[in-house]
Amino acid sequence: MGHVTRFFRRLLNIMRPGRDEAGLERELAAHVLLLEDEYRRRGLSADDARRAARLALGGLEQTKERHRDARTFRWLDDVRRDAIYAVRMLRRHPIAAATAALSLAIGIGLNAAVFSVVDWVLLRPLPYPASHELVRVFTAGTAPVTGPSALIHDEFVVFGQATAFRQTAAFTTTTRVIAGAGIEPAHIVVARVAGDLFGTLGVYPDVGRAFNDDEVAGRTPAVVIGHDLWQRRFAGDRGIAGRIVKIDGAPHTIVGVMPSSRGYPGDADVWRPLTPAERADDDRELAMLGRLRSDTTAARASAEIATLAQIASKGTRTAWADDLQRTDAGAVSAALHALFGAAMLTLLMACANVAALVGARGADRAGEIAVRGALGATRARVLGQLITESLVLAVAGGILGLLFGRWALSGLVAMAPVGVPRLAEITVDGRIVGVGVAATMLTGLAVGLVPALRLSRQMETSTVNRIGLYRTTTRPTGRRVLVLVQIAIAVVLTTGAGLLTRSLQHLVTIDHGFAADHLLAVDLYLRGAFTGDARQLFRDLVANCETLPGVDAVAVSMRLPTQIPGVRARVQLLGERDLDSPATLRPISPNYFDTVGIPLTAGRRFQVTDNERAPRVAIVNATFVRDLLAGRPPVGTRLTTPLIDATVSIVGVVADVTPAGERDRSALYVPIDQLSIGGGYLIVRAQGDPRSILPALTTRLRAVAPNLAVDRVRRVADGLEESRALARFSTQVAATFSALALLLAVIGVYGLTAGEVSARWRELAVRLALGASHRGILWNVVRPCVAILAAGAAIGVVGAVGVGPALASLLHGVDPADAPTIVAAPLLLGAVGAAAAVLAAARVLRADPAATLRGE
Amino acid sequence: MRFHLICKWRSVRLSTMRSSGEPPRIDLLPGTLDLIVLRTLTTMGPQHAYGIAARIEQIAESPFRLNQGTLYPALVRLEQRGWIKGTWQTTESNREARYYAITKAGTRALADQIDRWQRSAGLVNRLLATESD
């Protein structure tokens, strides 16, 4: 008990140093007086008694020190004292201190922000028990070779027999419409599941239950719903189990609700077992998950299912398993690694800056250190003091950095493309703050240790009598190397940012082949919601929406102009054999080309008269003419295709669509009146901002077709953005990083030049006094900096060329060794750096040399 | 028989005056100074640091001279543990001094310390007795 009390009293004494000091002084004085009394009583003279008394006590100062040692924790007290001293030192050089702290704040903040994203997306285990056992299974053709693809149900059954798997499941997602009593029809993502998905993941509904055998077999239609849908549409009703909802018009019973953020895949709103009919079709659409036995690895599972795949496919297919988390991160992972690399480089630059600043001040402090040494400070003590100063700086930078990091993180998350998994979960928590604190401390040590070691070594060799007469004249080689490294890093970052910018530029200036601005698309999904004549419904919708104020044109199409793939059909020219490759069928309403903005290059558009009773007509695109017609005149050519019941005449030719640069396929546009469709998009061209007509449009659509789900309305341009989102994100972040890197490099160069000028000031003053020209002196000072800039830039270029290939997957239409970028980045750095050097040198040279010489 | 009980950790040194030739050093076991101070305060009542030092020198019987400053860490330690309490008073010679008195917690701690000391000293003594046979 007493020991605990003592511990806290000692700790308390650190907070209030000197509080007991007066009492101690008084007590010792009293003690000495009592001793003196005693010695005088023994017959000593007053002087002798005083001396003897002090001797008996064992020295006043030593006793005080012993008292302090016992009273507080000495080392902690030293740290406190050093910290206070450090703060005082920093306040004496506010600009240098602020520069250093801000540099560190930038470095630490960026790292904290980027680390948060990397941590959540790549490092933190998925929120499932033993998530490292979870793998995703892929298959691919070996003869002929095809890319990784999803599975058919038979393959899932075969692979599921692999002994490496404890449990397997597969799913495929589609968009459907949910409706029911009291629920407005809405689009939802339905995951259709084979096997026990919940069991494989180890996560079960937390309201209600998982599927029973009857439901799994598909005899009773049942669904489990996601937490978000439950909150959004059912107000979090805990008694929801047993409620009936209609999905595509068919009744399903809700049996459970998944816990928040635990459903897989993340975008699914509803899970239901595959029906027997769905199992029987051989659509290659199943994503397979497996849980490995704890004693095996993904590699062994891969070997096993590869064999199974080969046997089952008679040698034409293979299969493999890969870590689920890595698979999910996919393309984002490359971008995040690049980001993290850039953040680390930025922190390194910040460290270099601070180390340079600390080192530069070190030269001024050699005298102070020598005095401390002469007064009995040990090297360890001085080292501790110097490192404490760096740590104080780092802590200041770290606090600023974490604030900046929170802000930077919200920016990162806001900019991040939708494909990044677990984005919604990302928060700054104890783990991230912990890493930030560790980074701060490491940074403090990194920047403080080397200069501190050097200074404290000087302490052993330096002589006190030199203090004030000479400054240390060691050449600032270390500092120059630091600045050199900084420049090289900045060139690498700037080159990377330049490449990404050019890539984005390329993506932005792409000709999509149609005018995406002002276009809105409304998902029209008729199954289960509408049973009448779809053709009439589409005509009604178009007619009703065209008259809305602010609407330019309206059309219906089965696919969006951003969607190149679609229904493919064989085509046979009349009187000839089948064409070599199939064409994509694109059913559209008559005014589609005008609405979307695809130019007609020959023939005519569709007309209202091209209806179901009229002769069948089609319009082809340029690729069709080039690849399939082989020089025949398109207009007037007649063909047949299995999906259309009569001979089709080509009446026109339109240009290709190239959304986000994707190549068009040969396409056959046909009127929706002649090829009936069960759903598609209502495409609306607005006169102004498409968002402004949204409310009126929704109301009008509801009035015309109350059963239709019209909640899914999007800008067609957003679809184009999705393909660019990753590029845009990487570019924005890289540009930010390179701007900061540039700033840090400029600070570095400025600091270096200013430091060298002040170190050589005496010599320069003499030269000026003897008549050297300012211009000559300026060049003399700036020249080494220019040499460093040139060398750093050269190393940076080599580094950038080396790093380039790592960026290749993020670049579109730009070579990683893009010459203009690789030339421009070092030139920019060089120019800005040289300007900083001249500025720093000129500022010092403005002082009067005579005054300096007189002052010495 | 001469022996050294050497303790490097916070040892307190009783030493003879330099003038008496070969200095026989006796390093106290850690914590024994606490015991000595507490015991002195129970037998003599409240005492100032000088009084305690004088008492220890008197008890030591040989011409030992305590380095009196070494008492202070022990006093701080004991006071921080709440075993003694210091107050300012005047001496008979009309000087002011800080008098330390043992507290109730201190009395309990002393009993505990005496018990522990006797057990360990007893063990060492028995050990030495059997070895000298």
C-alpha cells in the first residue's frame, strides 16, 4: 500500500518541481546549524565547526541530489526538463521550428490517412471468423486459353468435392425489383446462392434464421435481407421474419436479416437459394467461395481443383483458388500500394528536411554542448537531451499530422472510386492512432539520432576554449546528401503524378461517340410489374416525358450507350452463308440516335411507321459495315437473324460508340416495335442540368406506370466516370503528393543554401569588403546547390524510369516512359529549386558586410 | 571473521573517519536503514534528522561516522509511504528543525520489517554457525 502511495507521490513531484525544494533547503540549513552547535560545544572554532558540519553531512549539494532522486523519478524529471528546454529552444527559432513541424505534419498526416485506407482495404482481416481460410475460386479455359471467369453450377459441385475445402458456396448477383404491401417498388441487388454461403463465411442472420433444407432445395421461396435494406425499407422491424415480399412479382418469405456490414458480397440487398431451374442452366456466372481446412493452403487447394477441373472438362479448363481479401481488393490494391509508397516517400522527405534543420542548428550549438560536457554532463545525458528535442518536434508534428490526417482521410474516402471494398467501414480508430504515434516517435528518433550522435561525439573532442571564436567548419556533406535524396524523391513523385495526369487527360478527352452530357437513364424493369403490351407502355412513357419542361428528347433502349456488350446473334446475309462473327442486337425506340447524339452517316433513321406490322428494318454501325459487309453497300442489304422473325433490310448506318475509349462491336440497331424487350432504359436528354428535371420526371413516370420501380435514375456520364474513377483518384492523390513533395524539396534547398551562406558569412563578408561583386558571390554560393539539384534530378529520372512499370496498370494511353513527362518533371524541380537557392542566398547577401566585420 | 554484505542497489555506507587508517566498510542491506530509522523513532519519540544520525552513531559503539546526508533519501521514502510524518518544531537549544514522528502505518510496517529482518538474519546466523563448525 505504502509503495503505491509513494509511486504516485513521486510521479506527482514531477508535475510540481521545486515545490519541496524550499523545505529541503530549510531542513538542511537547520541540520547544519545543529551540527555546528555540537562541534562548537566540543570546542572547535566557529569556522572549523562550520567546515566539520558540512563534512559530516556529506556535502549540501550531494544531499540535495540524493533527496531529489528519492523524491521523484530522476529520468522522468530529466525528460520533463529537457522537453521544457527543447520547447524554449524551438521558440527561439520559430520559423525553423514551424517549418520542421509542418514538414513532419504533412509527412505523418499523409501516412496516417493512406495507412487507414490501406489498413482497412488490404491489411485488416475481413469481418468473418478465421477469414484467412476464405478463398475465391476461379476457372479459365486452357484450350483455347481464356481469362479468369466465373463458374457454372456443375463445376461448383465438382470443385466442392476437393478435400482442401471444409465448406464451399457460390453466388451470382442480379438486379431485381422488390415490391409488396407498403413498400414502394425498388431495385435491389439479389444474390442467388448455391451451397451454404452463411456457413462458409461463418456469419449468420442476427434477426430470424438462415435457410432451412426446404428453402435451400428451392421448394419454398425464401430470402434473407441485408441490414441496410432492413433499415431503409422496413424501419428495422425486428419482427420481420415471416413477412412476404414480392421479388419480380413472385412472393418470397423473409426469414432473416444479416448483421450490418457482414453480408457477402457487400452490395447484395437480398440473398436467396438458387432454384432448381437456375442450377440446371449452364450460365457461367457463379462466384465460388471456399473455406479451407485449417491444415491446408490455397496453393494446395489450387492444385487439387486444377486436377478436378481438368478431369471434368477433359483437359480444356483449369481452376485455382486465391485469397478472398486479395481478390476483392483487385485493381485497387495496385493503386493503394502506389499511394502508400508515395506517402512513405513524402514522410522520408519530411524527415530529411527536419534532420537537415536539426543538423544545421547543431553547428551553432557545438559551444553549448561543449560547456555542458565541461560541467560534467555525460554523453548519454547530452544525447538524451538532443533526442528529446527531436521528439518534441516530432510530437508537435505528429499532433498536427493526425489532425491533418483525419482531414486528408475524409478527402481520400470522398475521392475514392466505388470499387474500393469496405470504404464505408474506414474510420480512424485506436489502431490507426497507435500507428501514427509510433510513426511519430520513430520519425523523431530518425531525425534526431544522427545529428545527436555527431554532436555528442564532438563533445568528447571539442575544446571549450574554442567556443565563440570559431564555428565548426565541417563541410555540410550530410546535409547535401539529404537534399540530393529529397530532390530525387520529388522528381520520382512528380514524374508519377505527371504520368497519371496525362493518362487522365487522355481519358477525359476521349470521344465517346455520343454526347453523354445532359443524359439521364431510368432503369425500366418490367418483369413482375407489368403484364400488358410493353411496346405501348414505352410509347406512353416517351410521349409523356417529352412534354415535360426542361426535357429535350426521350428514347427507350435495351442497353445504355455506355454498354458495349449485349445480346449477340448470328447474322446471315440474304443468299449467302452465315457471317463469320455474330452481331450485337440493340433494340431502340425511333428517336434514340437523336436523343443520345449518335450521328447518322448514311440512309435514314427509324420512323414511327417501322412498327410490328411494317417490314423489318435495321440500322448498322460503322464496325458492322467494316467487319461484316466487306465492301457491300450497307443500305439496302437484306439479312436474317434468328431473333427476328422476317427478313431485315438495312436502312441506315450510324457511327460507332466508344464509351471511355472502349472499342465498339459490330451492332445491329433494330426498332423495339419489331423486337420486343422485357426491360431497358428510358433515356432522357435534359436541356440543362439533368438533375433539375429529376423530381418532375419521377412524378410523371409514377403517374404513367404506378407499378414500375423508377427509383434507379442515373446520369449516363456517371457510368463513364466509373471507368475513370480509379484513374481520377490516383491522379488527384498523386498530384497532391507531388505538390507536397515539391514544397518539401523547395524548403530543403532553401534551408541548405541559407545554412551554407550563414556558415560562410564571415568569409563572404571579407570577399565583399575586398570588392567581390554580389553577382559573383551569389553564383559562388548557389553553384553547389545547382550541382546538387542536377545530380538529384538525374538520380530521380533514373528512379522514375525504374518505378514507371509499377504504375503501368494505372495508366491509360500513356507509356510509363513517356518522354515529355520524364523531361518536364526534373526541369520543373530544377527551376523551382534554383529559384529557392537564389532567393535564400540573396536574402542573406542583402546584409551589410562592413557591419558584420566590425561586429567580430 | 570479516565479511562483506555488498549491495549495489541504493546501499548506504557507514564508514570510519579517514584518519583511522584501514577503513572497515560496512554496507547496509537495502531497506535496513528504513528499519533503523523507524526503530529509532519508536524508541526515542519524534526526532529531527540530526538527532536520528546522532542516535545511530551512538548505537554503533565504534568510531563510525555516518555520512548524515544519506539519511535524507530514507526519510523521503518513508514519508512518501506514509510511515513517518514531518513537522517543524523548535529544539531545546531554540533552533528550528523538522521533527519526524512514526505514524500508525509506520508502526505496523516496523513490526513487519522487524519480523522479516529477524527471519533473514536468523537464517544467515544459523548458516554461519553450521559452517564455522
